[in-house]
Amino acid sequence: MKSLIRAYLAMALGLLAFVMAFSAEPVDSIYAKPWYGRTLDGAFLLYGNGDDRLGGSKMGFIDSGIPVEVTGESGYLYRLQLSSGRWAYIEKKYVDAAPSLTSLPAVNTGKWTIKNIGRSDQITISLPRPLPYRSWTLIDPMTICIELYGAMDNSNWMTQTGTLGMIDYAYFEQPESDVYKIYLRLKRQYCWGYSLSYQGNSLVIDVRHQPDKLDLKYLTIGLDAGHGGSNTGAVSASGLTEKEANLDIILRLRDLLEKAGARVVLTRADDTNLSMAERKKIWKDARVDLAVSVHNNSGGGPDANPGTSVYYKHLFDRPLAQCLYKRMLDLGVNDYGLTSNFNFALNAPTDYPNALVEALFLSSTYESALLADPKYRQKIAKQIFDGLKDYLSLVKSTK
């Protein structure tokens, strides 16, 4: 009897330890002495050391080759000291040791050049070395904000040449002694994308111009059918896979867009599975003007009818997401929500407005039956098509 009690007690203690291990907040292990490294291709910063189904909350992607100070770790993450009062996290696989670096003191910014280079306005800021950064947008008025970490202002020459197409004016502030904050106030209410990169030690910011003609026949639209190949995604009780439903909707949407004169760039046109990096590269290389990814959801059981939802990451993507969301609700299905700051990889680029449509739930008996009907998938494609047209009409109606 005693041995049985001891066995049950051991099992209970083991279960308690397991639960505590997975419910406890992650704790940083701080190094006695920092070390220095450089970022690698695909690197992105995270705000904290938390986790989620799609990973922790992303601050944003950054260039490779940026020197960083590593002060600790938490599981699969390194803790980076961005400035004297700021830190962030990065996956360990995106940092390589740089033994030649022994310190990273704050540096002075150099001259700015601001010019129109055709399809975008370009700002170049000279620096002694590449610095980590993050960016975000404000929408009233439309402004791109960038923070450079480890920088002190000495930009006594900020020269604009010619007439700019998208930027109204640029300015900066120094909110902390080693944090440099850049503001790019735009002429228009809607942002059509921007990118940050380094050319040598100079930070280059490209702000895309609004297309000259806001009509589908003059635009390039990126479309993505989620999953594919061995990655089936969700599966309904009847055997309908998410990958095939996604692709069918996307191909129907492609046909509608091409009939309207648009150039369409697909991440996949058949039953293949591409990585997120490959999908993003296809759109970036094609210089798409807008992009939409289509998925279908799962969860809640067969009797639940959660409905439709649309997702976006960056605030400047919200108007596009809202237009798609409204049209999807016009199908008469339940409202599963409009979600911001979403960690989906194809929502991460700032190069162009984009959104993710989760049409319906394959786990639902009712909704999966709708998705199994080709005529209903055509309706979904038409609603997304109309949402894209609504967005263009919205932009046309403003200056």
C-alpha cells in the first residue's frame, strides 16, 4: 500500500512540475559579460521573450550584417541590448559571433540626402556602421516612423533635391541620448509601402509612390494560396483539405482579376509547398502593388460556426483589411473578427499593402459544406475581388 501511495505521489509531483514548466513566464539568463555578433539573412527582432502559435510578437525584420550586443538568452532567443535603455530579442539562429567586436558605443549620424528616384522617394542617412532599427506607421496623418538604436544626431546637412512624389517632409528627434527617431510625413492619406536596408554603412529608406492610375488594369496583384504539397493545412470531416480549397479560391480570384486587366503574381499555381521566405521573395521581386493570402481556419468543433475573419500586421494595412473584411461579412456568415498585429509571415512585409483572409472553418460541419461547393468558392473569390476594388475606390476618393 505504501509503495502504491509513493508511486501516485511521484506521478502527481511529476505532473505538477510539467504544468509549472509550461505555465511559468520565461526568464532571461543574463550573461556576466556581453558578447558581440552580427545579424544573418532573415533576421527579425521581437519585442519580448514570449511565444505563441506563430512565434513571439515581432518588432520587424532587419538587415543582415548589423553588429549587435548580446547580453543574455531565454530559451531559443538571445537578448540584445539595442541602446542604453532598450533591448529586444532575436532567434539564436539569426546571430553569428563577431570576435573582432569588443564594444558598440553610440555613434554620430551623418548627412541625409532625400530625392525622388522614380517609383519611390529615397532617403539615405550616412552612419559609421549599420545600426539596429524598428519601424511603424501612423495613419492620422500618414507618417512612417523609424527608430535607430545607438545613434546620436550630428546630421547638420539634410538635403532634398527635386520634387518628391510621396514624402511631404522628413524630420527627426532625439528622445533618448542614444535613440534617434525619424519621421517621414507623407503627402497622401494612404501608404503604398516602404523598405529599409543598408548600402554599406548608410541606411536607405525607400517610400513607394502611389500608383499613377488606381485601376486594376494598371496594377500588379500578389495572390497566395496557403499551404500546399505535404502541408495540407486543416482537413474537414469529409476529407476536404485546406490546401485545395485555398488554391481553388485563389485561381478563381486570379481569373476575375485578369479579366479586369490586372497582372497577377501567384506564389503557387499547383499543389506545391513553398517556404514563407520563397513566397515573400516572389512578391518582392515582382514589385506587387497589393497582396492577399487566402487560408481557411479550424477549431471549435463540428457544431461551431465561427465564421470569417481578416488579419493584418501593420497599421497602414488596416484600410485594405477593412475593405476585405466588410465584403466577406456580406456573405452572411458569422463574424470571427478583424485582427491586427498578426504574426503571419506574409503579413510582415512593409513593401506593399497586404492582408490575410481566413474564409471559413473547415472544422465546422456547416462551413465545410459551404467550402466544398465550387459555386460558393466562386462567391468567396468574388467578395475578395470586390474588396480590392473597394480599397482602390477608397484611395481614389482621397487626396
